Amino acid sequence: MEHLEPKSAQQFLQRHPEALFIDCRSELELAFVGYPLGSVHIAWNEGPSMARNTAFAAEVRRLAAGDVDRPVVLICRSGNRSVEAGEELERAGFQRVVNVLHGFEGDLDERHHRNTLAGWRRDGLPWEQT
């Protein structure tokens, strides 16, 4: 798995328009916090119990039309769940998996706030909120 800072991940996506850009956060996170433009949502964990989506790799494979050589870029809140999801995709045979370091919101700062240290939003990359 390759790990890229948010700006480098965006450049990767621009150089590889065939890549799938998957936001693997929960539906609620996307609704309340926003999401990167151009991303597709497939949750790694979902629901009140944050149960793992056991169909995650199958859903990505379907979206990739079975092409495990198609690059997949994963983003989550802080870059942790996307690593787990990426490892699952690698076990499923995907050859080019990229994790966005720091995720969409970045790590917590000393006041326990996000979006202040790093992340897709903090770096000013394109996003929207419904």
C-alpha cells in the first residue's frame, strides 16, 4: 500500500483519472462533516455499532468492474480506517492501493480538535457538504 499526503493524493488522482477514489467513512460522517469532491462512498464501518462492512472488498470490486489492477485511493477521517480497508483490498487481490495520510479531517490537536493539523480539508482541497 502506498501512503500519500492529501495534496499528493489529489495529484495522483489527476494523473490517474481511471482511479477509484473511495471515502470509507460512515454515511453520517459524510452528511455532517462533508466529503472530497470526486469520491465515491463505500463505508468500511457503518451503523450505531460501527460494524465492519463485510462486503467492502466485493463492493469495490463491483465498482472497479472486476479490474483489480485499477488504482484505488482510500480516505477516511484521519487515515486509520483507510489503512484497514486498504489491507482488505490487498488481500482481495487489488494491486495498487493508496491511503490518504491524515484523512479528511486530520489528527486531533492538543485541544482535541480536528482540521487544524493536517488533512484533506485543512489542505484546502476540493470538498463539499450536503
